[in-house]
Amino acid sequence: MVIGGGGGAAAAAAATTNCCSSVRPLPLFKSSSSAIYSQVQQFVGCAQWRGRKRRAGIYGFGRLHYQPLPTYKVSLAINNSLELELNKIKDNSKKWDWRGHSINYFLQLSPQQPQTPPLLLVHGFGASIPHWRRNIGILSQSYTVYAIDLLGFGASEKPAGFTYTMELWAQLILDFITEIIRKPTVLIGNSVGSLACVIAASESTNDLVRGLVLLNCAGGMNNKAIVDDWRIKLLLPLLWLIDFLLKQPSIASAIFERVKQRENLRNILLSVYGNKEAVDEILVEIIKAPAEEEGALEAFVSIVTGPPGPNPVEVMPKISIPVLILWGDQDPFTPLDGPVGRYFSSLPSQLPNINLSVLKGVGHCPHDDRPDLVHEKLLPWLAALPIS
């Protein structure tokens, strides 16, 4: 379907075909159907066309219109066909030694050998690289994609007696860009991963960070950062009690064992996802498996009871690079009407480098909850970034 028809639509369709003619099936994905890949070409091509128009200052004069993105069902088919299998992620992951600790990361090269900046995906609390399984396939059609397990999560090391902080994760990200990627990079984070990216971007030098994408950014490493929300104020005594209990090893172990039970994890995920169909057994396993590893309990306790870290209110004004904020409006952790949501919602009117899109019916993890909606906003924004 073409909105408006006419010559402009035909030009958009032609540009889509030309700019994506080299897209080929990737070996790590579930499907290589030619019909699906023709839709991928349309999906990625439309984003590249819109990005080129935006860089040229063309926004819709006369009868020139954008080629629309595929329908919801087609978008889901695209994402499903390019979803990475968990064993493929595990088998193709790499290790990097960072300050004596083993860090797990994944690299997916684009078949097009793009001149665009690489992307680094940074997960949220309790998650890991496979949480991006529904995004890497689409993104790697036009970008080199890295994904990392933060220290204490996923298949990265969980050192005994370690104290985790937001500043530490931010430094890990910057060192990863410097030592492994070795190119200016666009950071894409979710939840506490978003906040780690914000801190990293604010402290980066030599143009290490080219762009920043925040998916329901957290206000701190834990809820103690959000002190001006009446909901948190009501819960503060309970949070302090939980901190005290978690510092008792036997009690902490019992709580953690209960939290990581499969049914409990499923219920927690259902409460934070808007799209309940996205909460499948694979997702539950993605969260559960790392929690069974040695050191996971200590990491959990350190993160929940530790200092919340820098406040985004203090950090965001230091960032001048392009920023895209995507926010699911059904997020119970960082709701739009809470202090964190209100602050990020206000930024586009204060800072010219920031764009915000609210995703209807989406929860705390938009990239996995409704990847089609995320890609609809993310791909054109990426395509519009300056090449150099």
C-alpha cells in the first residue's frame, strides 16, 4: 500500500528497491523465505529512504510521501523470521578480558559492509544478550551490531564479593568501544542499560559515542533513586526492609530462590510487558538461566542494595549528540506519569538534539515487547544520522 500514490510514491518505491538490492539471508536466523526477505528489503529500505530525505531537508512537499512500513502482521513475520536462536547466540559469542574479568559479547556483521556507525546493544536488569534476539536480525541488515553482557549478568563473569555501580558499567561500555569496536558507536540501551549508556555518553571523549537510543531509561540502579514519586515514598520503608533482609545471607538466598522460580519469573514478566504474547518460554529461560550461575545471588544483592548512581537529571544536559527516546506507556517500573517518565518526556522541548516517541500499549522492554514498533521509529532515526 502507498499513501497518496502518484510520482512521489513511485520514487520512494524505486529508492527502496535500489538501496536494498544487496540484502541477503543471514545464516543465524530461523527462516530464509524469499517472501519474508522481500519484506525485509522494504522495511529497511523505507527507513533508509526516510533517513536520506531527512538529511536532505525533505519532509513531504507536494505529493511526495513516504512508502509506509509493513502492516503489523507483516512486521511480526519479519521479526520472527530474523529472530536469533539462543544456541546460535551462545555458540557465536566471544569473550573479552576487562580488568581481569571475563565479559561476554556478540557480534553480527552486516552483509552490506555499511559505512554507517556500529551499534552497541546494552540490556537491562536481569537480562542479557538474548533479550535482543528480536532486534539484531533487522538491525544487522544495515549496521554492524554488537551486544554485550554487563559484568554480573548473562554469560559475563559474576565475581565474588564485587560491588556493582552504574559508573562501573558506564566505564565498561566506553572501554569496550575503545578496545573492541574501535569506531564511534551508537549506544542502544534498555532500563538500567539505558542509564549506563547515558553516563557513558556524558563521559566519552574523542567522539566515541555518535548517538544514543534510550528504551524506557531507568532513574537509577535501583528504586532508591526515585525519591520524589509518591508511590516510591509509600514503599520506602519496605525497600529499606528488603535491603536489610537481603544483607542476611540465608534470607537473601531464600528470596532469590523464590524470585527465580519459572512461574514467578513468568508472572513478573507478564506484569511489565504490554504484549503478553511476547512472554514465552524462551523469554523466561533467557532470564532464568543466568540466575542459576555462581555469583548471580551476590550480584542481585549488590545491585538491589547498592547506591542508585548518577541521576539522569544531572547527566542528560551534558549530552549534545543525537538522542532518541522510546517509551512504552504501559511501564509499571518507570511510568510516564512518574518523575523519570515526566523528566524524559519534557526533554524534547528543552534540548534540540532529543526526539521522543511514546509507544502505545508497550511495557518496560519495548524492543522485546513490540519490536516492530521500535524498529518503525529506530530505523529512520538511525538512517538520518550523519555518515561522518
